[in-house]
Amino acid sequence: MLKFIIAVLALAMLVSLFSSAFFLLKDKGNTSRAIYTLRVRVTIAMLLLLTIGYGLYTGQLGLNSPWG
């Protein structure tokens, strides 16, 4: 379930990234829609980091590095 939430948040971040680029090109910087989508993207990134941190803390996610 946690991996699904992480995947959804990552997909939402990509959608926000492309919508921000679209608004930036379409509006030519005259409106604040690109700024709003930047705030949304930063919020999604924070949620993503918190979710990954929670998963690592609870043991639902693990570090599978070959050197550790």
C-alpha cells in the first residue's frame, strides 16, 4: 500500500511539472498559475519525502544497497 502511495505522489509530481511548463509557455509569465503549480509541486515533494521517511522508519521500505 505504501509503495502505491509513493507511485501516485510521484505521478502527481510529474503531472504538476508538465502543467506548470504548459502554463508558463501559454501565459508567457503574465499570470500566477505557474507559481501556484510550483507550490503544489513543492507540497507533493514534501509529502513524498515524508511518506518515504515513514516507510523507512516503520520498516515497510528497506535499503537494498549492495554495499550495506
